[in-house]
Amino acid sequence: MQQGYNKVILLGRLSRAPELRRTPRGTAVCTFSLTVPGELQTSGGEKAEDLFIAVVVFGSLAEHCHATLRLDAPVLIEGSLVQRRWQGVGGISQSKYEIVAQTVRLME
């Protein structure tokens, strides 16, 4: 059996304000985007592009994130990387990677 470990820790700034919605069962779901600066220099001497990462938070932490986080706020995210898959228009398979956060810390 292969073992794995899926933990992501990111420090960045909110590039999209938090949005709150609820599942049909009433669970709070907060989504936002995090911008993580690219490396200062690549091996070729160029600056790497910034990363824009989708973050999803559930439950009471989702409500807290929606109430306290603002656009451009510096945050530390701890969570796991997940891949969502779905059938798009015309039955084309699509996917998206995102972070499901277990910890969100405002770094002001």
C-alpha cells in the first residue's frame, strides 16, 4: 500500500473577497482566492509569476473568514490540496485544484 501526505501551507494575500454560501443542509462554505508571490528569480534570471489559488473553508471557520477577512489581507492558510472534477458544456471533462483550509490566520 502506498502512503501519502497531503498538507499545504501558504502565506499570501486575498486577491478576491470572501464569499459565503450555504449547502442545502445549511453548512457554511466560504470561498476566496489567495495570491502567493512567485519566486524572486528563476534559474534563467526572470521573476516567476504570482500564483492565484482558490481556497474553500467549511463550517464555523467559513463564517469567521467571511466576517473578518478583507481583500488584500495577509493570511496564512493550512489545509489540503483537492481536485474537483465535473462535466462541462458538451460533456467535456473539466477539473480544478483548490485548497480546503483547516486553519486560516490573519497575519496583520
